[in-house]
Amino acid sequence: MRASAARRDLMRLLMPLGDQRLAAGEISRALGLSSSRLSFYLAVLEQAGLIRARKLARHVFWSVDAAGMAAPISILLNDGCMEHPEEMASCRHGQTVAAPVIAPAAMTPTTAPQES
């Protein structure tokens, strides 16, 4: 799996969970990544401020950092769309919307986290 695809799949796995945390081992199994490769991707995304870790005993649990995700999205929507009217229409800039502009990708049964 290419690095960009792995990071994308990792974010797709964590995004629908919001503040709920997922154990590193579960992420590794769901994505089919080795522990060392997953650790690298998690470190990169954590340094970028997109995800956060919480240690409980010997386990590390990961979740999306909503504030960290909001900053680049805000920049893209507010600054990136401003000079392109055709893009601004798809951004729904300044409008209240009931549904999200971009729906989260549906998780496949093989990557869906198990309910406890």
C-alpha cells in the first residue's frame, strides 16, 4: 500500500469515529499494516496536528483532532474558494447547510471497528 493511500485510509477509518478512540492494534488489523509502518503514519499525522494519541497502560488509542482538522479545511474553504466562483458554489461558503458538504466515505465491513 502506498504511503498516501495508507494515510488516506487511516483518516477514513478515524474520521467517522469523531472523539471515540481506536487502539493502534485495531487500526493495524483493519488496514492490513505492520505495526512499524502504522507507527510511522500515525507519527506523521500526529505531528501535523490531525490526530491525537492517548496512552492507557500499555495501549495507545488514536482519534481525530477536530481542531487540527478544522484549520486546513477552513483555509481551503475560505481562502481557496474565494477567487473561483465555480468553486465557491460547491463550497457553500457562508451558507447554513443541514447536510455536510462532503459526506464521509462509507466504511467497508472489513475496516469497520468492532462495537464493544
